[in-house]
Amino acid sequence: MRWLGRLDRAVGGLIAGAQWLAPPLIVLLFLQWPLRDIFRSYSREANDLGQIIFALFVAVSITAATRAGTHLAADAVAQRYSRRLRVRIRQIGALVGLAPWALFILFASKSVVISSLQVREAFPDTGNPGYFIIKLALWIMAITILAQSVLEIVRPAPRDGA
């Protein structure tokens, strides 16, 4: 099961890399006002780039929250359960909820994402390139959720007392 270790490291590496999208996103959000009101230029480009970075950040952050056990967790009740039962609940949730949802997103958005990628769709308001990346972020989100679901499903439950 070496592939599981590689998949786990790949998802972890993607999450670790995506955390570095937050500083440029913050800077771009901050710069929009002075660019628009003081310099009267490039605010729309900053906005478009900010949207791309935000889409990528959010796409990965959902998996990061799931991986950390903070996403979709009813902790107030589940804290009383054994660790083994909590792991089983996460496995069932991944199998019944997350994996099918991620597969649905991949298939339902196929034509939209592929057509956007093929023409390298630009932002409709500005004509700036890169809008296709926002649509691609939908697949990145679904693929990372699916990968994390596989990791959750195949993770062995701890033995009692562990």
C-alpha cells in the first residue's frame, strides 16, 4: 500500500503549498483600493488575480479542514464516542457523502470546465486571461476531496484501547 503513502504525502504537500496563497491574496485585496482610487489603474487586474488565488485557496482549504478533522465534525457529541467509532463515522461519511459528491462534481462540471480550458477563457468583465483557472479550481477541489476520501475510507480503525 505504498500508493496510499504517496497519495497522503501528495495531498499534504498540496495543502502545505496552498497555505502560501493567503499572503498574496491579502496583499491583492488590500491593493485594490489604492490602485483604484489613487493610481486609477490596475485595480481590475488585481481583482481578477485575487479571484484566481481565492478560488485555488478555497479549493484546497476544504480538504485541509476535512484532513484536520474540523470540517463537518459534530464534535460536541462525538467527543464522547470512542476513537474507533469516530474513525468509523468519518469513513462512512467519506464513503457515503464526500466521495459521491466529489465524483458528481467532476462529472457534472465536465463540459463547463473542459470548454473553459480549451479556449483558455478570460474574465468576462475585463477580458483579462485566467478565468479558466477558477473553473479548473472546481476540479482541483473535487479531486483533492476524492483523494482525501480514499485516504479516510482505507485508513484502518484503531484497535480498542488505542
